[in-house]
Amino acid sequence: MAEPPVLRCTGLRKRFGELQAVDDLAFEIAEGETYGLLGPNGAGKTTSISMIAGVLARDAGEILIDGTELTGTGVALKAKIGYVPQELAIYPDLTGKENLWFFARLYGMARGEARRRVAEILETVGLTERAGDRAKHYSGGMKRRLNIGVGMLHGPRLLILDEPTAGVDPQSRNAILESVARLAGTGMAVLYTTHYMEEAERLCDRVGIIDAGSLKAEGTQRELVALVEEHDRVVLDAGGDLAAAASALAEIPGVVRADRQDGGLDLALDDARDRLPEILRVAAKAGAAVRSVSVTEPDLETVFLHLTGKALRDRS
């Protein structure tokens, strides 16, 4: 019999007064998988993960951890979850090492185990060299990494990260993403919420697109792009006989459209990067002089726009 997923959610609902914050949410995460909830601020991401973490009661639905239902009194099951909220949950007057040691003892770890895990976590989140510095002297990104370390200290089956790069500079953000990426090799299931498309593309094995509390679609990036039936776009900045070149390019297998435009040619096709050599050869043979080429491939922003009617960046 196949092992159950680490997390399975079905029919999750939560209402605050007149606002339906989460509406019939369902997804699952396998062992060793990083699953991203991608959506704008206010989409229902934090409400959803608060219910999954057991810190917010759900109005309806089921949450299973390793096949067992999570209840309000299920302390042992909640111990399988590591939750890293948007707000920092660390003590600024303690050093990085002292913070981790404090939480290790709260988790009930024996001294030997706590010492080993603290050293491992400091290495994982890249804070070994600053372990003896007080957290209040850390940069915003370092505090975030320490916060992640606290959440994964007890070796949870499921690690929940709620917008872990919010409010940090680009360099710190990259360090946080590298720390999260390293978790994939530990076998931990990771639930990652973000409104940054590039984070979801970089980190997540599968992505669920959430808007207005509902899951609009989920899958790998390739599956989501295929869902909206978008094509790659190639724009050639070119002169010469553009009409003849457009006609010749339209005959290439896989080219959906080849149009002449002011100053060049505009093509829609699949697998554009693989077909570029043939495109340039055919265009030149037909009399076009190509000066430059640009390729645009469909991404999660394209999918979000298709599913919701608005660009993700306009909603964040």
C-alpha cells in the first residue's frame, strides 16, 4: 500500500464575518516535496496555513498529517509540524545559538541531541559564524534565517513557511532562498507561501495558484503553462524582405503564427529556444537581415493573469 502524503487538505473553509477568506481549499504534499501557494496579499494564504498549523480553527474541511486527522487537541500530531510565521518569533537579546538552544529545550530535547541539532541548524541556515552574536544585531535577512531555523529545529515532517522573504533586501532574500532550497534534500515536506512568482519558480516542485481564498489551479510550472495553452514568443528586430520571411517562417513545424511588424517579425511557437537556429536560417534565406532576437516564454505570471484576469504584480 502506498504511503499517504505528509499533508492532505480537503474542503478547507474559513469565514470572517462577511468575508469568505478560504473557500473549499484542497491540496496535498508528498515527502521531500516543496509545494508553493502563490497568490497576492489577501488571497487567503496565511489563513490557510494557520489552519494547517493548527493555530486557527477551521469552519469546515479535513487536514491529515501522515494520514491522521489533525484536531485541536492533537499535540503529538502538531509536533510533526514546523511553523515559521511572517512575524519574527525569536528573542533579540539572546544570541543565535541561545535562541535555538532555548527552543530545543522547549521541544523537550535531551542536552546531547539539542547540542547536535543546534549546530546542524546553524550550518543549514548559514549562521555558524554569527552564532555568538545577539539576534538584535543581525540583519533582517539573518533574523529571518534564524526564524526558519527555529521552525525546523525539531525535525518536523512538514515545514510551513509564510512569506519568509518579506521585507528583506535582495542579498538576504537570496540567502534565505538558498537555505530553503537545501531543505529539499532532507526529505522534509515544505509548504511555502509567496506572492513572488520567481520564488515559486525557483523553489517549488508544484505550485497552487490561490486567489480570493480559492485554489484556481495547481501543478508543476510546465503543467500550469500547458493548462493555459500559451506559446513562446520570438521577436526578430530585422530589415530586408520581411513579407517573404514571414511567409517562410510560418511554414516551420511548430510555428503557430509569424507576423510582419514595424521593424521586424513576431512569431508564436513552441520550444522557441530549440528552434532558434532554424528560425534564423530560414529568415536569412528568405531575405531578412536580423539584427537582434528576443525570446519570451510563458511563466507563472502568464498563468495567473489567464486564471484571474489580473497580473500578480498588480495584486501584491
